[in-house]
Amino acid sequence: MKRKLFLLVIPTFFAIATTISCKKDKPLSSESNEVTTSKERSQFVVDTLNSKVEWKGYKIFKSENTSHFGTIKFESGDVTVKEGKLESGKFVADMTSLTSEDLKNDTEQLEKLNGHLKSGDFFEVEKFPTASYEITKVTPSAEGDYNTILDGNLTVKGITKPVQFKANISVKEGTVSIATEPKDIKREEFGVKFQAPAENGVIKDEVTLQINVKALEKK
């Protein structure tokens, strides 16, 4: 009887363990696209010292006089290239590096704004220290100022949504360069819903993001 009970318990235990393992790494919320790559490809690693995300946020009306702008560094990332063309990639941003550039000469205000943006009111970096963008599709484009359309999954504060960027992409001499268009993202869709008191100026939902990546061929 004990042996039969033991044989029944073991499969049940492994089924529960497998279920927990599969759920552990899923984002809090996801509307992502699937990533596809081929086997015959070259891998490039993001040069984190020469890559960054540029951001801009606005108050009341979207203008240069009512904005803050700054940068976020990359923690890691890689891209794949097939037959001299970008095929896929993923970039992980270090949200703890978020800083304002327009206040860099005002230390007190800079620290105040950076601290607020990293707090639970905005990006809650202690709980969500990274954000990411994963390319799911690369489409050449012959229209406008950009040579490529990138489809991908943007993850911020554990929430993943599909986001498309126009971009200029160059692959040459062991280097991949990616420079996206400035793109408006609705921060409230990613759980960033803070609003200042009306007397301090209403904060716009839109945050403009621009990704600049340099990746070097992996030897």
C-alpha cells in the first residue's frame, strides 16, 4: 500500500514543480509577438558604453519648454545577422541608470527628479531594475528617412506590449548600428500612472523614446 501511494505522489510532485517553473519567468502582463530566428547566423554583442536609450517627458503641452529629457544605459544585449542583414535582437536597459540631461548642471534638482522617476510613482526601479526591447520582425523600407521597420516587444515594469519603430540600420565591418525614430509611448499602458497636482502642471501620458545601439561581432 505504501509503495502504491509513493508511486502516485512522485508524478504529482513533478507536475506541480513543472507548472511553477514555467510560470516563474513570465511578465506580469504580456501582449507580445513571437520571436523567429534562423540557424545560420552571426551574433553581435551590444557595446554598452556606446549604446543608450534617449527619453523625453512633457508637462501640459508637448513643447521644448515643458519637458525633461535624459538617457538610460544598456545592461546587456545582442543581435543576430544573416547574410549581412539584421534578423533579430534583444536589448536590456538598466533602469537604475536613468538620468535627466537637462538638469545635469543643477545637482539638487537633478537628484530630486531622478529619485522621483526611480520611485514607485514612476518606474519603481528597486522592484523592476531592467526594461527591455526584443525585436520580433525586421522589414526593409524604401520610404521616408528610415531604411527599416522593426516590430518588437517592449517590456517596462513587468508589462509587455508590441511596439513598432522605424529605424536606420547599418551592418558593416563587424559592427551593427541601430538608430530608431523618436517614438511616443503611452506610459500609463506600462503601469506608470503618476499625476502631479494640477498646480504643478499636468504630466503628459506620452513619453518619447529613441534607441541607439552599437553591437560588435562576437568572436
